[in-house]
Amino acid sequence: MKKPLELAHDFLAEIISKEDIVVDATMGNGYDTLFLARLAKQVYAFDIQEQALEKTSLRLQEAGLANVKLLLQGHETVDQFVGEVKAAIFNLGYLPSADKNIITKPQTTIEALEKLCRMLIKGGRIAIMIYYGHEGGDIERDAVMDFVSQLPQQEYTATIYRTLNQINNPPFLVMIEKLERYRHG
Ligand code: SAH
């Protein structure tokens, strides 16, 4: 069976092509940025830690990829940098190799999600990996679940992929798709 992060990648890879503009909302170590850069025309990657930009920049150089804009900016400002997007990915929580007090926060995460849902072109997708074992993580998890659960079903489909029998708060995946056609009734 696929791990949530593997499914997240498959879910996005299915729809991303070399014409597409996509967003990595939480750069972190840059694995997702690299993954997206191989598939898309242009990636916009966000993080508020210098360390994330340094690591990601190295990773991209090694791979010979130059189609990424690395932004030392909160993802809640995404609309200032990008217009329409085909896909986005979030990895919530803290970066294991860095300061564990620097975490994604409910208010800014929801603001970014709300903006990206609007910016998403039809058929576009968002994958959200929810890590919630840290202090405050449960509040952010609940805020994301609330937000996603309230997306209008005529316009979006939202799905969850979560292990049911694993201890220690395993991360889980929430997937959003903006529908090709507005569904009436
Ligand atoms: N928990 C995941 C990794 C999450 S990394 C795992 O274990 O694999 C989350 C990243 O989001 C961190 O690098 C952090 O600096 C970044 N971040 C926190 N707030 C942010 C914001 N408002 N905008 C963009 N990135 C943010």
C-alpha cells in the first residue's frame, strides 16, 4: 500500500505537465520542490526559513533544474507572486532538521489554502500532508479539516487518505481537486 506522501506525489503527477505553473507551499528540505520541478514548467516554492532555501537551491543545482523561484516568504502571500496554478503541495508542521519551534500555523495555512483554492485552474489539485504530533499541531489539523470539509461540492472534491492502525500520530493526506465542470444541483 502506498504511504500518504507517495500518494500525494502520484495525485499531483497525474495532472502536472510541462506547461504548468505549480506551488510548493512549504519548501522545507526541498524534496517536493525537486519533484515538482521535474514535472512542471515553473515552480514557486515558499518558506520562511533561510535554511530551506539554501538546501533546496543546492538540491536543484545538483539536478540541473532552473525552473524554480525560491521565495523567502510566507505561503499566505502566494497571490502576490503567482496567478493561476495547476497544483500545490503543503507539508505542515516543523522541519525535522531545523528549529522545531518554527511550525506552520492555522491562520496562515488556512489563508494560503483559501487563496490557492481560488487560484487553482479547473482540474487542478492540492495535496496537504498533515503532521500534527507536535504542540499545536492538532489545532492546525482541525482547522484544515474544517476548511476543507466546507468547500462547496459543486466546485471541489476533497478526500482523505489516512492509516487507521498506526501509533504515534502518523501524518495523513488531504487531497483537493477543483472540478472541470461546475456541478449543478
Ligand atoms: N513535518 C514535515 C515537514 C514540514 S516542513 C516532515 O516531517 O516531513 C514545514 C516547513 O514550512 C518548514 O520548513 C517551515 O519553515 C515552513 N513554514 C512555516 N510557516 C510557513 C509559512 N507561513 N509559509 C511558508 N512556509 C512556512
